[in-house]
Amino acid sequence: MENIHKKIKSLRLEKGLTLKDLSDLTGLSVSFLSQIERGTSSLAITSLKKISDALNINITYFFEEIENHNYALHEEEYKPFKLEGSDVFHIRLAGEFPERKLEPMMVTLPPNMEFKEKYSHPGEEFYHVMRGTVIFKVEEVEYVLKAGDSIHFPSEKVHEWRNPTDTETVLISVLTPVIF
């Protein structure tokens, strides 16, 4: 996954696109895309989705092949991953089948994590706190959630999260649309 920036540049060049062309297709700035391709800036999943859509490829191209051809997924099959430039761990909890609509994941937020990036994208998000504390900010309203608490909101609302504690926070997340 460390080579996502190289894959983006390679695909862009294969398709004969300039950084300006890709910027026009994604709505991301030329300078940001340049930093991404050089590997000097982190990349949010929402930005990666915009890039994969613009390049007409499935976002899974950028990740190890993570497939489960069975409806059940056992703990020993978990494959934790982090997005480039992020300290947040994700584990896919879904099986693979055509026309899947939900993206369930286990998400681990590191201790003392601050707000880093605001997100807004199509879909819905549901989170249930399994362990720890998390602060979600949705449209400038802060929600402090502890183990046993949940939050569900439209992803179009500008949102961000942080872990204000000295321990990891573990969440179960269910998102739409499917992104992996």
C-alpha cells in the first residue's frame, strides 16, 4: 500500500492525462495531486475514491487483494491495513458477493489522535464504539461517544473524528457505498 502514489501516477500517464486533467476530473487541486504522486502528502479514502473514479478503475486496485469468497469471515482471516499517511487501522469485516451495498469494518483509532481532515461524500455512516472514546464532529456539532454508544449520519454532512484519550479506540463501522 506504500506504493499507492506510484500507481496513481502510472495510471494517469497511461491514460495520457496531465495533472490538470486529473484535477478537473476529481475536483482536487493540481498541487495536492502532485504531492500525492510524489508521496509527500497523505491521502484520504474519499480523495482516493475520486481519483479511482476519474481513472475508471475500482479502488481495490490500490490495495492488496483482500477477497473472501465465503459469506463468513473468521477472525484468523482478518487483514488489517492502513491508508497511506494515516495511523488508523481498518479491518474489512465483509464477505465478497456481487452487488454488495454495505462496507462493514473494524476501525482502530490510535491514542491522542487529533482532528486531521474533514470528510464529505455520498452515502451513510454508522459507528458503534466497542472500546474507548471517540469524538465525532458532524456539521460542527461534537458528539462524545464511549463504549456501547453509536452514531449514524448521512456522509454528505461534513464530519471528522478524533480519539482524545491515552488508549486505542475500537469502532465497528458500516458505510455506504462500498469502497473496498
